[in-house]
Amino acid sequence: MNVKAFLFLAVILCFTACTDDTEYTYYYEVTGTAGRYGVTYQDEYDQVELGGIVGNGWTYTWNQTGKRFMYVIAQSEEKEGSVTVRIYKNGKVIAKNTKSGEFAIASITGNY
């Protein structure tokens, strides 16, 4: 096989293997010991959402193909306690951050 044919084949294989058209279910989750949290997150339309005050177990769910930048931030509304934010992909935790203390803030940002 000549070099040009090899490079052409490599590009085609990478293009087909590197594109991911599979749809995945994602969701953000906020939990902790504080009980009440102020939430800000990037929604499925890439818009900033001020989620207001939420309780333990708050989630936001959407479907997407491929990767994109996303974030979720939660701040405890209590002087003591912890807050944990998680991002799930098809039911598995792919990112997690926990903070504790006075009005603790936990956040996750990245391409997922």
C-alpha cells in the first residue's frame, strides 16, 4: 500500500470512529447534608439557567449526541453542611464534586 492510500484510509477510519452519533441520557444531580441549595447550570440548549433554591435529590435530565461543554454549580443555603454535584451519562457518574462548610459551593465544568 502506498503512503497516500494509507493516509486516506487512516483519515476515513478516524473520521468514522471519532464521530459519535449515539444519543446519551445525561443528568445533573445535587445532594448533600445542607438540604437547600442555590443551583445554576447549563441546560440542553446551552443556556444558563438559574434554578433557584432546590432540595436534596434535584435533577435536570436531557439527551444529546457527542460531547459538549457543560456545567452545574450548587451553593449550600445553610451555614453548615455539604453539597455534592454529579453529572451522569446513561446512569453512570462521570463527574462529581463535594464541598462542605459555611455556604459551601460545589461545581463541575468540562466537556462531556
